Amino acid sequence: MADGNERFEIPKEMRSMAEASFDQARKAFEAFMGTAQQTATTFNGTGEAARANAKEISAKAITFAEKNVQASLAYAQQLIHATDLAEVMRLHAEYVQTQMRTLADQASEIGQAVTRAALDATKPK
């Protein structure tokens, strides 16, 4: 019966392929984020308050998406270099816990921004 602490080896070719794929994914994401940020800065709305609120919410969403993808890419890179199943399980647990806290914080922040935008939209001019 196999011992749970046995090291597993990822073949060098597979590790190299995973690292190359990871680098491609990171470059594609960076290009996407550059385009998204350019789009957000040219966002057009109706009225100054609506435009400012839409820009704020868009900027937050883009920032959150960027942070989440960066965290996922960092996690994937850590997994590529994991040496045993225990390390994979530890990395996964840490990633899930951190992401759950991060997503809750981000949802709260976006909710607050949307509430402010709604209040601003209903203010008499």
C-alpha cells in the first residue's frame, strides 16, 4: 500500500510545458487588463455623477478581477512547484480560504459603491 507521504515526480517535460502555459496565460491576462483599463478610462455615461459612479464601480471591478486572476496565477505557479500531495493540499486550503475572504470583502465594497451610486442618482438636482 502506498504511503501518503511519498513524493510524486512531475516529469521535466510536463513541468516545462506547464510553466510555458503559465507564462502565456499571464501575458494574455496582462494584455487583457491593459485593454480593460483603457476602456474604463473612456467610459461615457449620462450626467457627471452617473459617469463618476460608473467609473468608480468599473475601476473597482477591474481592480478586483486583476487581483483575483493574479492570485489564481500565483496559486497555479505554486502548484507547479509542489513536491508532494500534502503540499498541494496545504496550498489549496490556503488559496480557498484567502479567496473566500477576498471575495466577501470585494462584494461588500462593490455593494457599497452601488448603494452610493443609487443614492446619488435619486438626489434632487
